[in-house]
Amino acid sequence: MDITLIWYLIPALVMFCCGVYGFITRRNMIAMLISLELMLNAVDINFVIFNRYLYPGSDQGWMFTLFGIAIAAAETALAIAIIVNLFRVSKNIDVADATKMKH
């Protein structure tokens, strides 16, 4: 029995939807960052899946995935540094408090 494309796309879709829901509903910056990482991982899974099914002999999907992981790691490091500095200033990492600091 061959596993079809849909069996790989459904978990990626569930991951992406959970990430969107978490990003929209959370006000904690760390939780929002985790949700964003979940969405990026779902996209990376899709890169690999579509590469495997559309171009079986090619490695472009893997290269896009590795590039996406590197970008996600850099984005996470920068976001955590910003969150730590924000916590030092306001003693809170709520998004509403961060927007108050603009004024």
C-alpha cells in the first residue's frame, strides 16, 4: 500500500492551523514565537513533501527546507534577544505592554 500525498499534507495543515490559532489568540510573546515556529515547520514539511512527489530526483525541496530552518533559527535568536530586553525594561512580556512603550 502506497502512502498518498494527503497523508503528509494533513499533519502539516494541522500544524499550520494550530500555529495560526496560537499566534492570534496568545498575548505572551514567547507563546507567539512558538506558534510562529510551528507555522514555519509546517511550511518546511510542505517543501519536502512537494519536492518528493513532484520532483523525486531533485533536492531543491531539501535545500529550501535547510535554508528555512537556518532563517528560523536566526529569527528565533533575534526575537528572544528582543523579548529579554523588553522583559528587563517592563518586567512583563505581554504584547499590550510592548505597544504601550511606543508612546
